[in-house]
Amino acid sequence: MNMSMYILGYPLLIWLVLLAVGAICGAIGQAFAGYSPGGCLIALVVGFIGAWFGVWLAGSLGLPAIFTLEVGGQAFLLIWAIIGALLFAIVLGLVLQRIIVDA
């Protein structure tokens, strides 16, 4: 009997690896941006949104996959995820700083 748990067709271990990689990419992006609105959970969210944005941006501009991590048969574009997290953290920092200053 197979006791492994699947979420949306992928094993739980793959999701845990993606969570860890997303958190690391988000933390690196926030460190380069110089803005960190929170702890590990926020870095995880910034990492996933940044990864989505970075991969979308690279695909839209026809940029090559520079450094990839193979997770569960899917390529995770690390460099573009970090660049996307960096851009998202910069925009987030500018928006939140503007809201706090105006308040």
C-alpha cells in the first residue's frame, strides 16, 4: 500500500522542496532589494510571487534559462525566480513605504 500523500498530482516531498526553494529565493531577493517586510513566511510569499513573475518575464522577453533546479520533473528557474523576487520586493517596498509616509 502506497502511503505517500499527493497534492495537485505532486508528492508532498516535492511541495516541501519547492517551499524551501521559494523561501530561499524570496530571502535572497529581499536581501538584494534591501527591503524585508517580515520573516520567513513573507520571504516565502515574496519568493513564490517573484518566481512566477520572474519566469513569466523571462518567457515573455525570450530570455534563456540560466540556472535551473529540477524538482519532480519540472525545471525551477532559480536565477529568474531571484530576479523576480528582487523586483517584487522593490515594488513592495516602494508601495508600502509610500503608504506609511502618506498615512
